[in-house]
Amino acid sequence: MLTATYSIVALKLEQEKARWNFSALHRYVANTIKSLQGSSGMDFEPLLNRLSQFEQYCHQRKVEIFIIPAMRKLTHEADSLLDELDSLSSVSLAMLRVLREKLQEALRLGVNKMEEVCRALELCCTNFYQRLTKEEELVEIAERVIPGEEWFGIAASFLSHDAKTGRAAAMHVVDEEE
């Protein structure tokens, strides 16, 4: 029972961090949209990089790495939700590609295309938000349907993952300092 509680708390904390990161990203995008309207010479790489980094971050979280595969293996109750999450993830990747193309087109054709870029940015944020919401639903279902003995293995995977990513992050910081 304690491992299930640890795992669920870890997932909820991760979701809270993802929501916070999304909120910061959304504010950044909103500010960018304000500056885009009437602008034609803005550097879009930082914006595209932040969107791509958030997309990558979503795929590196415990819910994606451990809970989704466990749910696929253990129950069919969440199949439609898992399919929806797969679709939202695919849409995110496609949106990022389209957004890059729209930005390049807007730079060539001028301010008139910026409205399309702004709509694409808003849709991208909406998609990220929907995905986070669906993942929260999945965690609620997981909490209910994953048996206690499975949570033990999941908790062990979480700890191992945290140790590896903690070491990798520490090594990354050392690399940057050199």
C-alpha cells in the first residue's frame, strides 16, 4: 500500500510540475502572440525550441514511460483514453511541424500570415492542455485499477528512473561548468 501511495504521489507531483511548466509556456506563447501581431522581423527559434522542449518533456515523464504501458497491459478500461492520448501526442508533433512551416511562410509573405501563426500557436497550447487533462484522468483510473503488487514494480521503476535522470542531470551540470 505504501508503494502505491508513493507512486501516486510521485505521479501527481509530476503532473503538478507539468501544469506549472505548461502555464509558463502558455504565458510565453501569449506574450509572443501579442508581439507577433504587427511584427515581421521576430526571431522564432526560441519559441519553436520552447514548444519542442515541452513536447519532449511530456514524453519523458513517468506517466508516459511507466503508467501508459502498465495500463495497456493491465486493463482495457482505459483503452479509449489511451487512444486519445496517442492521438493528442501525434497531433502535437504534427502541429509543431506545421507551425514551423507557417512561421517560415509568414516570414516570407509578411504580417498577413501572422494571424495564421497566432491561431496555430493557440491550437498547439490547447492541445498540450487537453493532453495534460487526459493524463490526469489516466492517473485517476490507474490509481483505481492497478493492483498493489504492480505498484511495487512501478515504484521501483520510478526510483530507478529518478536515480538515472538525477545522475544525468548532475553530469549535464558538470559538463556545462567545464
